[in-house]
Amino acid sequence: MTKRVVLAYSGGLDTSVAVRWMREEWDVEVVACAVDVGQLVPGEEDAIRERAVAAGAVEVEVIDAREEYARDFLMPALAANALYEGRYPLVSALSRPVIVEHLVASARRHGATAVGHGCTGKGNDQVRFEVSSRILAPDLEVMAPTRVWGLTRADCIDLAARWDIPISASKEKVYSIDENMWGRAIECGVLENPWSAPPAEPFTLTRDPADAPSESRSIVIGFEAGVPVSLDGEALGLVELIGRVGELVGSYGWGRIDMVENRRVGIKSREVYECPASLALILAHRDLEGITLERDLAREKQRVEIRVAELIYDGLWHSPLMGALGAFVRETQTHVTGEVRLGLAPGRCEATGRRAPRSLYDHDLATYEAEDSFRHADSEGFVRLWGLSAETWSRRQGPGRS
């Protein structure tokens, strides 16, 4: 009986060629599984199915996972203010575990004994696909054709033409782009030189600040238990809210990231990202936590956030540590309910106001006006005891003591 494999299918050049290559070289039946996490243009589903069939897939599935992705993956990451190395909101890394969950489910439906991906041996995504696959379904083999076939982009284009696979890719295309509703990741071409400024052409989610609206404006994002639920007072579902925030913030030319990051495989890589929605929502969420989280809880959570971002980046979404840290993060969100106002101007997005029904900000304690309720007389003893250890050291062992 011919082996059957479910391939994570993007509909692009590499995975389309991989369908036919795996059939020719490995004598396997390929089920193409395309998971929509916000990257597909409405109506593109039929073209993806036709392309996969033309490439030789025995079955094709196009799965709409947008709501699931936003609810079960993006929101936990937002609750953790997850930014890899303090900057990258994990656009690609967050989509991989939900794709793998559907790959495994598809493999069970179609009686496959393997899952496959189109990742290279140099990147992070191979780790994310394979680690999640082996956690969720250790009995399934993982196949990675692009890691072994030795084909260049030009080779793949030639093969697609020879095999009559309808691909729009050209040999002149220089950028590798991965996108979903959380943002876009842009690589290759001139970007491989970390000194070269990013050119304008690959950006689609953010305007050049010089072309942004000249008049500033504000938007108000409402949260319930850490989850964004409204924009300017209008209740919205997650997918629509993320899209609209991205359009508004991106129109002001804010949300680009240019960084050299540390890949899991041990190399440094220059990466350019467009993330207006995710960065704006993290900014607003973190600001709301500023008035709703108790001080020591907030400080401990900041340490946890770093580790959560690393686990997501490293492909360990389904690990026991991620589950345990996720439980802690969820607990912190109980009272993160309120609104944050973001001010938008060309090239800028900043929090300009925040309010919460259970805010820990107490005006009567904080004010310097007559209604001040802070007991100033308590401070003298507090300060003396707070500094007692350092003062004792100074008297006995400090500067000038021998």
C-alpha cells in the first residue's frame, strides 16, 4: 500500500513543487492541507485547490482557522505581551502550532502515516513544525522535502513549468514573505545585508510615514479580562478587530520592525516585520495592565513574559512548561478590563489614556492636592527601616572603613 502524507500546503512555489516531487521521488500519496490563519485573499481557496490538484495531490483541504487562531493562540500571546527579544510579536511562530494541530487531525482523517512541511534546514519553522508534530502525534513520521532536495528557487520555477503547475512566481522575485493576521515577516534579497535600509516595495500593511494622514487621531480599544473586545466603543469579533486596528495604525506608518535576531538553530538573521495590529494591541494591553496588576504580580509577570516568548519562538507551544506558564498568565488577566486610548500621528502610536473599573490607581493616594489621603507621617519610619541594612553596612564596612 502506498504511503500517504499530509503536507502543510501554502499554495506557493515550494510546497506546490513539493507535492509532485514527493510523489516522483518518494512514491507517496500527498494530501495537501492549507490552513488559513489570515493569509488568504477571499476567493483564493479555489485557486489553491486547483493548484494542489495540478501538482498531483490526491486530496486537498482548505481549512478556515482564523477564529481559532485568534482566540486560542493570539490571545494567550497577547495576554503575555509576547515579544521575542523584546521586539518581535512572533508572527510566524504563533501560526505553526495551530497549523500542526490541523495537519495531525487531517492525517487521522485520511489514514496518513506521515506529515510534511516545506521548511528549509536553516530556519526556525522546521523546529516548530516537527516539535509540535512529535508532541501531538509521536507515531507520525515527519517528512521535509525542501531540506533534502537541493533545489534553488530557479530550479523550482523550472520544475513547476515542466509539470504544468500554475504558479505566478518569477525568478526576479527576491523576497520571502510569510503573513497572517498578526503581521508579515519579510526576508531575503537586499535584506540579507544588515547595513542595507529596507526598500519600500515589500511593505503592504504600513504606509511610509511621509504619506500618512497629516492630522493626528485617537482610537480607543476596550478589553475584557485581557481580551480586546471593542474599537471606539463598537463591539467586534477578534478577527475583525485585529484587521481594523491594523488598517488604522498602519495607515499612520507605524508598526515596522527591522532587527537582527537569534534563530533557534544558532545563527543570526536580519528580519524585517510589519506588525501594526499586534504591536498596537500589545502596547494597549500592557498599558492597561499598568493600572490593573498589583506591583509584585506585574514584576513577576514581566519575567514570565520573556520565557513565554522564547518558548513560542522555539516551537514549544505544546510543551508542559508552556502550559504551566500559560495558566499563570491567564490568572493575571482576571481584572485586566477597561479601555486604552492610543494616539496616532505620522510614524507614531502611543498610549495617551487608560481607565478600568477595578483600577488600582487611587487618585486620593496619588494626588499632591488638598484631597491627598496618603499618611505622610508614616514615611519617616518606613524610609529609615528600608535603608537600615545599607546604613549599617556603611557605618561598619562602607567607603573609608578598613
